[in-house]
Amino acid sequence: MGKRRKGTLFSDSLRKNDNSFNLYFDRLFSIAMSVFEWNGLPESVDVWYLEKTITDRGSALIFQDDIMKKIEGTQKSIFGLPWVLKSKYNKYMYPIKRTAYANNGYKCRANENNSVIIYDNVLKNSIIPGIRYYSDRLWNMDRVVDVNINAQKTPVLIKCPESQKMTLKNAYMQYDGNAPFIFAYDDFNEEGFKVLSTGAPYVAENIHDLKTRIWNEALTFVGVSNVTIQKKERMIKDEVMQEMGGTIASRYTRLIPRQEAAKKINRIWGAELEEEVTVNFRNFSDTDLSMPGEEVDLEGEEEGENEQIYNGS
């Protein structure tokens, strides 16, 4: 009976750990793959699948296949899929021959002249290890908060004779169930047991504040604005932009390879495209701090050299 209970507690803890990790992983993954806005790509290229592939695998391949155009009946013969290296690199470490593939068994061979590799970042690797790193830290702090809060609810150790175990167990169940009164019979021996407090300090709020900073660090990692301004604290515009330096740098590490790929796409297939292919970092809101050179319009901001930004009242 005891072993089964122990196994149940472990399984429940493992389930909560997995759920917490998956929650943060999915949130960061979805943010990382939705921050870029493509324009001008033909309808034959699924932008959602393209960004999912780039974010997950670190790169995707834009290529041309006239046979697939006839089979699928698309207006354009340009597609975007995962790919694998099929030959050596050139002198600048770019793959010479590439093979695009799909889960349904489709394959198409391409080369430097009829395909373009879109990398996720300047290092040409996947962002997934970084997302896992932050997801690990965040779920761990979530579980620490849960354990600490539970310790506030039941910070007691009861020592008693075997004969009183069931009586005290029933009394504790009423306590744990938030019963307004706990009744005892006349023969209850209150001298026969001891209650020891575990004295667990309440640190949940401190852990939560740390988790917020780690979450903001994760957003910086993928290039999303996350300037943290405590209530009633005010910062001048220049200070906010300094705080945004790391975020803007992270944006460029992921934006530059996509913009370089867009230029190559226009150079190879420009005559076949209806409009020029462009890609930029998506603005999530009107008050989102923009890239250098773009206008920053903060509602309620007063004119002057030291404009102030307020958070709350």
C-alpha cells in the first residue's frame, strides 16, 4: 500500500513537471516562430510551415520544382521545405547541393543556382536548445513555488503513539480540509503526542520575481520587447532604449539571415514573383519599442528631452 502511494506521488510530480516544461516550451517556441512577417512569397510557400521549419531545424530551403507545380496545380513552382546536405561545402561554407524533402516521401534535388537556404540566425543553428534551456529554468521555479506554498499549508510533523494514529489522522484530515471545528472525545490524550513545525520560510514571491526576470531574459533571447518597469517607477526614453539594447541585438541575429535570403530569392526568381519578397520583425502593438531608425510613439508621452514613461499609477 505504501509503495503504491509513493509511486502515485512520484507519477503526479512527474506529470506536473512535464506539463510545466511543455507549457513554457510551447509558449517560447510559438513566440519565436511568429515574430517575423513575410511579404511577397508566393502562395505555394506555406509561411507557417516555413517559419516552423526554420525555428525548429535552424534552416529551410526555398526551391523551384516545375513538376510539383503541375501535380499540385499551383500558380508558382516555388516551394519551401526542410532539406538535407547532399555534397560538400563551397569555400564560404555554404552547401553546394541540397535535397528538399517532405514527410509524405517527396524529394527534390537543388543547388546553389536554383535554391536559397534561409537560416534562423547568424550562427546557422537551431534556437531550440536555447528555448529548452529557459523552459527548464522556468518550470523548475514553478515547481519550487508550488512546493513552498504547500509547505505553508502543512508545515507540521506529528509524533504520537500507534494507538492514537488513526484518531490524529482523522483530525488532520479535517484540518487539511479547512474544517471550521475539530471535535475530540473525552478520552483523547493530548499529552500523548507532539506537533513539530517544519518552519518552511515563505519564499514564493521572491521565486516568482526571479521567474519574471528569467522569462524576460527568454523573451530577449528571441528578440521580443520586455522592458520591466515596476509599478510607479519611471524611466526616461533613453534609459528604456538602453534596456532594449540586448533585445534589438537579438532581433538582428535572427532577422539578418532572413533578409539576406529574401534578397537572394528576389535575385533568382524576381521576374516570376508578383512583388518583391521582404521580411521584417513584426510589431506586436502600437506601443512596442521599434528597431533603431523607426519612429517610437508612446501614448501619453510628453514632448521634451527627458520624456517619461509611466507604468501604472
